Amino acid sequence: MRLGLIQLNPTVGDIEGNAARIEQAVRRATAQGARLCLTSEMALTGYPPRDLLLFGSFVRRVTEALEDLARRLANEAPVLVGTVEANPGPCGKLLRNAAVLLGGGRLRHSFHKTLLPTYDVFDESRYFEPSQEPKLFELDGLRMAVTVCEDIWNDKDYWPRRNYAFDPLEALASQAPDVILNLSASPFHLGKQAERERMLAAISRKYKAPLAYVNQVGGNDDLIFDGRSTVFDSQGRILARLAAFAEDVAVVNLAASPVPLPADLSGPADALEALVMGTRDYARKCGFKSALLGLSGGIDSALTAAVAARALGPDNVLGVLMPSPYSSRGSIDDSLELARNLGLRTLTLPIAPLMAAFEQTLEEPFRGLCPDVTEENIQSRIRGNLLMALSNKYCSMLLTTGNKSELAVGYCTIYGDMSGGLAVISDAPKTLVYAMSRQLNADSPTPIIPESILTKPPSAELRPGQVDQDSLPPYDVLDAILALHIEEHRGLEEIVAAGFDEPTVRRVLKLVAIAEFKRRQAAPGLRITRRAFGTGWRMPIARRWTF
């Protein structure tokens, strides 16, 4: 059996465009000898379509496009298309998450997702009715078991604790499948592919059947999908792995022998690729051709600028310097050197006159009150206003430059440096920001980020001599505490038991709690860790519990 794997980058809601991409890819795979093609989960709608699914007009257009696609592919190899279908039953949710087999000009079979994830970034029980009967179909004398994404993530022999009592694969095993097919839209986070491959290999070995897994690629809002569709033989050996962070179409012979594969991306290199693709897709799918950002001379804005330049092209990125009386000469020089290295255009807008105007206007109401963080935040909000004005005037997307460590503890200014359309590195802890920056330099013939930016103490430069470590624990300590709390859901006692100073932990957790209102109003960020401050983080703002 020769399978055509269709790994595409769909745009949510672009039904006609997604259908055209599927058609082109199926024709290409058929020409290469594919006997069956399969797409990723909900490839026709793009994943996740979220509340677009609540509109009947959207679902009707999906149905029409699927029928039209079947007619156009009448003379090509059959294809399993990820889509949505109406639930004709008298009760339950109105829709099903479906894989529909197109062949001979018509819709031949429908298969529906059984396990509907409703955790982290997923909310599928909001829209879909689960299947109670996983099914197979036959082609060329082979019995094909069809599963959709989560359906394969519940094996009792692999997971110490399962999310669901029912295992669709176990049910399908009683029908003796020859091949297991899985249509997926599995979001990226660091380390996810290694985890996937271990699990998928274990499944193919357990059921002694080849397994073909097709994943979506591309960025949709905060979620990044890394592709890397993979095929395993019946012994759990990899026969093929498609491209990472790029569209790919491949025809794989299930009877082939496994061949050694090059090492996959990992760590900082993986994170960089994810952010570049996520930034490019967010801009493109939202209709932006250019971006701008503030250049402070610090590591965060430097990395964000580098990602933007790779994602959109340096000619399409504007770096804006907004020095204040507290800005060091070195920060200005570092920003200009970075811009030269990247080939960015720059604009300098000193903010001292605006600071003076604010000081004069607020002189009376502030009389008798000592200067504090209020004046520091005014500087940040002046910069935010200038950047938003440029964004409006140039029709260019404003990128915020705050990292996850800062966003976690509220070391950022709402309506100031948090202003913008996309928070590129908001899920990158500060230690990872440094690692990605050094990776970027290591991958370049000449350093891109000046060494002085990498080595100087981080500072917001909102008052004389200010450095981040005046207000925060060392970043290696802070990031370790935050990882335990945010990604592993550990509270005060558990983190202290892991070896951290109790007053420091208590302070960090309090800062995380009181900054929730800021994060609720932050720009969308690109998820690259196991748990980000986005659709998967649902903390109440008004609460008494502080861990």
C-alpha cells in the first residue's frame, strides 16, 4: 500500500482556499502512485475553527465544498479529508468532528472522532458529539482503521493514567485492522514530537500494524502546528517523517524498509523555527504585510526583531528607538547595530519632551506625592502610544517584546509595552530567550545579536541605574519556579520541597496571581511551552486563593 500524506497549512475559515490546496496535493500524490491519501484533522475548515462552528451558514458551506471537492477528485486516489459534519441524531451536539472518505466523485464513508479533548487549549465538547462506534473501511484488500487525533492518545499500556474510560483503538483491534490511520491537529510545544513518536511507535508495536499519522502545520492564532507527519511500520520503526514547520506531501510505501533519519530539531532551534512560522502565519492570515516594534537595546526586543525579520523579510520590519533621559548610550548603539545586522529600517523618536508634558499636566494632582512606579509606567505608555500611532498610520502590525517570565509576574506595563497585535516571545522564559539568541548567532556566519546585548544586565531603563534583578529573583531561579507552577501546576509547599527558598516562592506566586488582570488584556502570544498564558490558561481574576 502506498499512502499519500497531505501535510498542509490551512487558514481557519478559508474553505475554498483549503479545498483548493487539498485538491492540488491529492493530484500530486496520485501522480506519484498513492493508492490512498489522508489529510490532517479538520483540514477543510482549518483547526481550530472555534465558534465559527456555531454558525449554520459556515457548516453548510463546508458541506458544499466537500461535495464539490469529491467531484473534482473523481479520477484521483481516494482521500480521507478532515472536516466537520452535521449530527443527524435527535439529541446531542449539532456537529461531529469527521474524516470523510472521498472517492469516485462522491462521499463514500464518514468516520467520527470518539475522544473529544476538553482541557488545556482544547474545547471540543463545546461543539461536537462523540462517536460511539469507531469504524474501518477496506481498500486493496486491507482493513484501514480510521482515528482522529485524540483517539490514539488513550492507550492503557502507555499512559499511567488515562483521560477516558474508552479506548477507540482497543475497540478497533477486535476488527483486526491491517493499517491504523490518524488525522491530527496536534499543537506544538517543546519536546512534543519526541513524546508523539514514542507513543505512536508503542501503538504500532502493540497492534502489530503500520500506523500513519498526518499532522497539520502552520500557525493559527496562538497555536503553532509543527507538521512532522510520521509513518511507522508494524514494529514501531519510522518509515518516513515529513518536514517540520513547512507544508509537505509525500507518498510512503508501507512495505518499505525503515531507513535512518536525520536528527530532528530540538530545544532552542525548535523554538526559533516555531516562532518564525507562527509570526509569519499570524501576520499573513490577519492580512498584514509588515510589522514594527520598539528597539530598546535589550535582549527581548533584539530576539523579537530577529524573528520578525526572518518571518516577514527585513524590508518589512521597522525598528523604533524611543530613548528617554534614562536610556544609556550603549542601548541606543546596540539597537542600531542590531538593526544594521538584520537589515532593518529604523526610526528614532525621543520621548523626553512628552515626559515633560505629562509631568507638567500632572504636577498639581501629584503635588506632595513622591515619584514612584507611576512615572516609570508613564514612560512605557508614551512609547506604547507612539508605536500604536505608527501601527495605525502605516497599517503595520505592532509586535510586543515581553517574555514569559515578565508576563508571569507582571513586570510589564499594561497599555504600555504590552500594547500590540502579537506577543511574539510571551511564552518564552527569559532563560530560553537567551538560549534562542545564542542559537541564532551560532547559526549565522556572523553574529546577529551584538554580544553586548547578550552580556549586559537586563534593564527596563525607566530610572537611573535600574536593572531587572532589583525587582526580581535571578532569572534562572525565577524561571525554574514558574515552570513548576505554570506547567506542572505545583503550589507553594511542593515548590519549596523541590529546594527553593520559601519567601522567594511565596513572593513569586503572589506576583503571578495579582498580574492576572494584565494577562487577560495582553496581545495574543505564540505557544511554545507545555502551558502558555493563552487559551489554555483559565485563571479567575477576582479570587482569594493564591497557592
